Amino acid sequence: MGMNAIRVIGDPVLRVKATEITEITENLARLTQDMLSTMYSAPGIGLAAPQVGVQKRLFVYDWGSGPGVLINPEIKDADGEWVFEEGCLSIPGLSWELLRPKQVHIVGVDLEGKEVSFEADELESRLFQHEMDHLDGVLLVDHLDEDQRREANKTLMGIGDSIGPPLPIVRENLGLSQSD
Ligand SMILES: [Zn+2]
């Protein structure tokens, strides 16, 4: 089984809106297997196709009840509020407490092309919302409030000093001006 490199913040592929999947092919099935291997070895509980450089609307997940694949997912309804500490394989080592809807109704298609529907709550719901964001080019740093944003900037600048990633792009991703 193949493994994919996980793209990290600053990579433009993470900012592109992914396209609908029109046909479920052998290649697509293989991609999901590779994505699941990549996710488990990270380790993580969800991985969206853009995170491995594929601009397609699909993600894999396993929040503790076995592996799943959701193709062309759509959130139909959201309800409640829940604060939960959220991280992302594309923003390694960092996490933030974020407020999001507690429950979502999500629909999509599985690998057999069968329509599926979930009434998800708490962790499962959070996971689905997070992966949905990836399909729209949204990263979790986009959800930070002003204070979190300021803190994150400091932290990311620290990371920038130690490993030297393209800091200006990170700063752009955080919505900060060059003079901050
Ligand atoms: Zn993520």
C-alpha cells in the first residue's frame, strides 16, 4: 500500500476549492487506501484529499469506529455549539480550542457509489466539519479569534525560526499584514 506525503500550511494546494468526483474508479479506490494508510501512520483521525495534493472532494476518517470514506460530502444541517481542541495534520504540532456547531447532518457517497447520511455529534461531527473545510480550501487557522491569531502568529514565527518554512505564506494564511 502506498503512502502519501502530507502537505503542510503554506502549500497552495491546501487553499484550492476541490472539485466534485464524477466517477468512482479503481484509481480512486486505491487513493483512499493510500490515504487511510497515511492517516493511520501520521497518526490522525481524518485526512482530506487536498492534504495529499489531490484536488478532489473526498476524505477518509476513523474516529474510533473503523475506517470510512466520504465522497462529495455536503453538510445539510448544523446545530448547537461545542468547544473542542482541534489540530490538523497539515499544521503539525499545533492545536486550538475552537467553537463550532455540536451536531451536523452530513450526506455523501461511499466507495460503492451508495448514498450515505450521518447525524454526527461531538468528535465525529467535529471531524466531518474539519475535513469539509479542507475541501473548500479552508484551514483551521481561519477559525481563530483575534487573541488566538496573535498567539498563533508568535508560535508559527517560532516554528519559522527553527525549521525555516516560507513564513510570509504562513502569515498570509493567518490573515496578518506584513507589519504585524
Ligand atoms: Zn486538517
